[in-house]
Amino acid sequence: MNNFFAKIYELTIDAYGYNLTEYLYGNGEGMSTYVLFGLIQIGISLSTVLIFYYIMNRPDFNRWYNWALIGFANIILQFGFVVLYLNIQLQNGVLVVDGVGLYEITMFSLTAIVPVALIQYIIFSFMLRWWSTNCSTTPYPQ
Amino acid sequence: MDNKLFIFGIGGTGVRVIKALTMLLASGVYIKSSQIIPIIIDPHQDNQDLQRTHQLLRNYQKIYKILREDNNGAFFNTKITTLPNLISSEERLGENFTFNLKDVADFKFKQYIDHTTLDDSNKALVDLLFSEANLETVMDIGFVGNPNIGSVVLNQIKDSDEFKHFASNFKKNDRIFIVSSIFGGTGAAGFPILLNNIRSANSNDNIKVTNSKYLSDAKIGALTMLPYFGVEPVDQEQINEEKGNRQINKETFISKTKAALDYYCENITGHNQSVNAFYYIGDENTKDYKNDPGDHGQKNDAHFVELAAALAIIDFMNIGDEDLVTENGQALSPIYKEFGVKADKDSLNLLDLGDHTQQMIMTPLTQFFLCLKYLDEELETTIRKGQPWVNRKQPNVNKQFLTSSFYRNLKQLKQSFDSWLQEMGRNHRSFKPFRLNQDISNCINEIESNRKFTYNTFNSSLNEVERKQNHTLVEHKVMALFEQATMEILTKKFSQFK
């Protein structure tokens, strides 16, 4: 699973540098940060989609831009979480890798976490919208 | 169920009762009849009430025509047809709902009876029975409150082609209902004549059809409207100057009613027992209408009493055959009924209706009102913005639907429906079931929803019911969805509709 997430997140390695990946990949002990982020991203994207399609599920909130707004919130949430999490690790001295600072963390979140969040939101939306009463044709009719 | 109901609406009141019945049937109030054939007898062809009712019936027919195939819904569920439609195309009489009275348009009554050619003794008799004003009455606006004129002119019914066609299409299981007012001219005169013609159809040499024997023992219901409105008094000067012979005097309504009731007692309800079920409806709480005998089109506001009269027709069809047995033209156990409401108030709402009436009309009328309100106020927005119920499954409800003849007819019918409600609301006694100009959350008079009710709620219900339905025609889809969605809304959001 670590390799799976590593492959995805490292597609944009040029944007944030090799050094950070070492920390994210871990040393094989316990859950790696890649897996942690991967599962959290799936969890947040899935929850956001379920909330939009089945909890909110409102006829007056089922236009494509409402869907896009929730999708944007999903991205911001995940971006913010990762930046905050890694920054805390950095501040607390847990993340001690040469050449890794707030810039690299931000770039990682922007180029690796954000696209994954977006893709997950789209995929989950199209997978799960069918059973929604009021939003099954969002973002566009079936 | 293969039983037709022939409804004779005589005079202005008859026309307005047919209008009220059409509104009820459009909203899905159930009547135990496979088809209804309204036959309007009114010499006043320019009568605006008649024109409006014609328009409404035509709208209804056009909508029904599209919905009838595979229509299991309640809205527009009953077929309304014309007498000519029952007849094969070769013999068609015309396409409208009216009975053509001959030699009435632009004819004075004295011309109709050939007054000038009468011998002295007959002329003397005529002069005894009819005033000069009666003889000078031009009958194209009706009989202007003169049943003595009507009783002569309407006697032509029995020899008319329409009556022959009616007789030849009348089957054993069919029923007849006659609506008339007792205090006017056309209805008061026409009802006993028509009834007599029907009961004696078997002995009428002009009607040589095998079915005529069914008419003599037909199950006949009738409703007579006792005074329920007045007319404004006209000053003497105007009477002298303009058309003294044509003005209607409301002071005579009660005396005319008493005289007619006495006549009915002798000839209809008494030992003759010509009617199987007889309904009396009227109201003491009245409003004076403009004194217009007909010259200005005769456009009277709809009245709650006319709605009650329409309910009598539905009630008549609910009576079992075993209670309407007729032998040799006499009803064996005639039924007499009146109508009442829960409270003697100037302004009635749905909750003031009797329990049985509430059960019959409260839900369908409200469903229909909500449906038309949505279609008029919200559908365009919904199509523009999109909701699953319009475009999740084929057929889609799209912009083309908004330009379809079905939608146009529905919009026209909505206008008639709103006018009808508005008029009942401003009449005396008034009936205001809905607040027409209020928004959807607050549009049912005196009935509040348990939870907030908006077009959002409406769309949510439509989206939900759409899942469970499949249709091939968009018109079926729209009406079926609205029927079920409005029912869900009423039962879930309003405790009074449970």
C-alpha cells in the first residue's frame, strides 16, 4: 500500500524535492505518512461526497456550482490538513530532513494532495450519485 | 364500469354548476361514471358564463385526450364528451355542448307564438297568460326570469334532433341529472318540461328508437337551486326609459320559488314521483349581482352553492341502483336531500365543510391547486436550473414541454380555475379554500403545515416519486408525478390531510 501511494504522490516529485519523500515513505516501521495521507484523503473525499449527495441532498443545492463548491472545500480541507500536519511535525522536530521547510511542504500539498483530492471527489461523485434523491443529476444529467 | 351520465344544465345556473363539476373532475374528485355528457340548454348563446364554461370543457377535453391512454391517475380521470361525439360521424350535430333552440335568436316571444296570426279567442287567452312585456321579450338573452315564456319555448325540446340522439344513445345503466334554478326563467321552466319529456319518451311518436323505453324508467336525479343570489334594484326612471320589460326583480324570487315548489309538489315530487333523487340547495346569505338580464353578456361570479350543487351530482352517482328503482315512470323510493356546512359563517374555508364533503374534495382540490401553482410559478425555473425529476429519466421535461399544446391548455385551465376560486372568494357567502396570491408555504387557507413547506420541499417530493415511476409520454409523467408528490406533501406536512 505504501508503494501504491508513493507512486501516486511522487508523480510530482520535482515540485517539492526528493528529501521530503524520504520522510513520507518512512523506514518500513509502522504506518508510513504516505499511507496515512492516502487513507485520510480517501476518508475525507468519501465523506464529502456522501455528505453532499446523501446528507445535504437538497433540491436547491444541486447545481453544478454547488457541487464544485463542496469539491473545492474538500480540496482546501485536505490541503490545509497536510500542510498543518507536516508543519507541526516540522515544528516539533519529528520531521528533520535537510532541505525540507514550509515551502516544500506547501508544494507537496499543492501538487500531490490537491490533484488526488480532486480526482477522488470526481470519481466518488460519479460512483455514488445514482442513489441520491435530489442530486443524482449533479454535476450534470446522467 | 360502463355507465354514462347525461347532465342537463338548464339556464345560467345550470351552466355554472357544470363549470364547478368540471373543476372538481379536473382535480380528480371521483365520480362513479365512465363518461359524462353535459348538455346545456340556454337560449342565451352570448352568455359569458356559457362561453367560459365551453372554453373550460374544451380545455378539459384536450387535456383528457392526451392523458386518457394509460391514465391511471386521478387528475382529469373522467371522460367528458359531447352528445355529438356519441354519434357516428355521419350523423354529427356539431361539436359543442349546447342544445340548439330554434327560432330563439332575435325572436320576440310574440313572433315565436305567431301572435299576429292567432284568432281572437286564442289571442285573448294568450293576453291573459302573458303580459305585454312578456310578448315583447327578445329571447336571445334567455327568458329573463319569466318561466311562463320558457315553458312554451322549451317545449320544442321533445321534437328536436338532439333529444332524439340523446334518446337513441341512452342505455339501460345510464343515468340522467338535471340542474336548474327555481327562481329564474329558463331553469324554472325547462326542468319540469324536460323531465316530462324524458319520462314520456316512450309515448312520443317523434322518438322512434328502441332505447326510448329506457328513458321512461331512467334513474333521474335533479337539483333545483333555490335563491342564492339577488340582483341590484333598478330605479323606476331607468325601467321606463330603457328596457322595463327586461329587468329582473329580486323581490319576485321568493314568490316564484314558492309557486314553483308548489308546482313541483303537484307534478314532480308529489304523487307523480318523477325524480329518483331530488336535491334542494340555496342560501339566505346572498349578494346582489349587477342587474343584467343578459344584454351585457351575463357574467356572474362563481358561487359556493354551485360547487355544492356539483357535489350533488357526484352524490347521485354514488347512490346504488337498488335505491333508484323506477317502474312505469315513477320512482319507487324517491330520495330528497339538502346540503349543509359545519358553520354558518360569511366566509367558508375547507375546514368549514362537512366531514363527508371534506373527504370528497379537500385532498383532490388542494392537490390540483398545488400542482397548477407549481406548473405556473416554478416549472420554468426548474427546467432551466434542472432537477432530477425533469431530466433523470426519459421522457425529459424540457423547454419544448413549455411550448406544447398540453401545457398551454393546462395554463388556460389554471386561469379558469383561479378565476373560479377568486369569484367564489369574493361572493356571499364566500368560499376561500386557498390564498391565491400567497406563496406556496402559506397558500392553504386556515391550514398550516407542520413543517416548513416550500418549492424545495415540492421538488424533493417530485424527485423522490420520480424514482418509482416510468412513463412513455412526458404529459403522463408530469401529471402522475404531481399527483403523487402533492399527496405525499399533504399527508406528511399537514395533519388535516391524514
